[in-house]
Amino acid sequence: MKRLNSQLQDDGAPMELILLIRTLLAGCKEIAFRVSQGALAGVLGSTLSENVQGETQKKLDVISNQILKDILKDSGYVKAISSEEEDDVVPCNPDGKYLVSFDPLDGSSNTDINSLIGTIFSISHAPQWMKPDDPSAFLQPGTQSVAAGYVLYGPSAMLAMTTGRGTHIYTLDKTHGGFLLTKANVQVPEQTAEFAINTSNQRHWEEPIQNYVADLIAGEDGPREKDYNMRWVAAMVGDIHRVLTRGGIFLYPFDKRNPNKPGKLRLLYEANPMAFLMEQAGGLASTGTGRIMEVMPTEIHQRVPVLLGSKEEVKACLSYY
Ligand code: AHG
Ligand code: MN
Ligand code: MN
Ligand code: MN
């Protein structure tokens, strides 16, 4: 089976980017190990602190963030980091060539029930003019990313990654600690009969999503003329992995509760990397009003509505706007 390194080389990734990705993944392997120890290592449960998002941090949020921060800072390849669990940009090496944004642990509410969780990341070039503590260099659209991916800590640890030459899926071989290519050039099926949305928020959705989901639920008797099935992992990594694997549409739409927080998911380290992976696999990723990857961020923890997955289904959803 092909190793990650040779796939990255075949995709034309520069050596320094390959080394950075390998460093980042070394951190993810450590997270995978800590996660697998669970209650035996006392890593489950919450801390007493809150992050900038106003969420109570789980112990694993803090541990995963620290692992990735330490390994990336030590590497020398990175000029600065932005993370869900860091209020501000974290300055690293002033000569580093790359910026890394990450969600160290996605699906925090799943930690204590031994369910799916993961790490999501995105990498872009660090401009030379940038001071390492300057957040403005992170405020570039997703189209500027040079790589993005996630590691899923599931029954097996899997990596989905793109450097702009297709989306590839790898499985961690724990016998030698390497990621092996298990599915090259993923293609998301264009049609689907499966959707993912947290329906407990229905009353807060805007009109187009209300109408669209109502038509999906109406099934064969409704205008879509087929029965749909619903799935919700409560970790974006898990839901997106399913969509990449067998198709579907994933929605975290605009939420009328708070106009300053249009949706729940964060642009830099959740929406953009997943949009990049999805587009490279032939799917679509939209906010409802435009392409996610073209959104110009105004702050590092900005939230956006997310509609992504199978091409024809996303188009059908957008037709309600
Ligand atoms: P995080 O655990 O990194 O804060 O992200 C959680 C996100 C995302 O993974 C998931 O899709 C969504 O929250 C689940 O939201 P609900 O609580 O509405 O199910
Ligand atoms: Mn969180
Ligand atoms: Mn998340
Ligand atoms: Mn998280």
C-alpha cells in the first residue's frame, strides 16, 4: 500500500510542506493514542475553563490543543497558529513559511461517550511581511489554502487530506505508525438520499432551510419524490467522513438566534478545510449565498452557515434560496 509521503510527492507538494504535514500528523497520532486510553489515563470529562467560543473546554480539547501547538511551534516550519481553543493567534517561528489553523478536537461532546471525534486543519502560506502575532494574515479566503484535512479517531484512525490534487483517504497502520493510502481520488456520489442536520434547531432556521428540509421529510409523497434518511454524528468530522465515503448533504445553516453568529461552525478551521476536501472530491460547499472558500474572513473565529456534500443535492438545496 502506498504511503502518505509518496502520495504527497506524486501530488507535487513541496518538501517543506510535506515535512510540516508529517509533523502535524505526528501530533495527531499522539492525540489518537491519548484518546484511545480514555478513562484509564483520566483524559475524559471537562475542565473548569471556557474557550473564546463560550464553550466549556473538555480535558481532551485542552490536551489536543497543547500537543499540536507544541509540535508545530518546535518544528520551525510555522510562522503562526490559529486554533479554536486559543483566543488569539499564537506566534511561532518568525521565519516559518506556513500558517496553520486547526480545530484540535472536533466533536467534544462525543469524548465522554466514546464516540467519533477528530482533528481538522488547514495550511496556507505565511506572507513575508507578516509579524508572527498579526492575525490579519489569517484573514484570507479558503481558496488560498495549500492543504487541508482531518484525522478521524474512530474504530480506525483515518486521515482525509488534499493539497489541491484530489482528496485522498489514508488509514493509520498502528503496527508501524504510518498513514497508508486506502482510497485515492475520492469522488462523492452526485446524488444522495441521506441528509444531516440538527433538527432540534428547526425553529431557528431561516425560510429556505425550513422549506428544503420539510420537502426531504415529505419523502416520496413530496416534491422530491423519494424517501430520505437522516444521520447526525454530532461531530462534523464524522458526518463529513460519511458524506465523503457514501454521499449525502451536511447542513449547519444560518441561525436566527444570533445574527452576529451566523451558524455554529467556524470558517477557518471547520468550514474551509471541509469545503476544500469536498470540492476536491467533486462535491459542493456553500454558505447558502456563496462558495464557502470565497468568504473573506473578518476575524479568526468567524462563524459561517455550512451546506455541503453531494453536488446535485447541494444544488437542489440552494434552489430554495
Ligand atoms: P467542537 O466540538 O469542535 O466545538 O465542534 C462541534 C461542532 C461540530 O463538530 C458538530 O457538527 C456540531 O458542533 C454539533 O452541533 P450540535 O451540538 O448542534 O449537535
Ligand atoms: Mn468546541
Ligand atoms: Mn469543531
Ligand atoms: Mn473543537
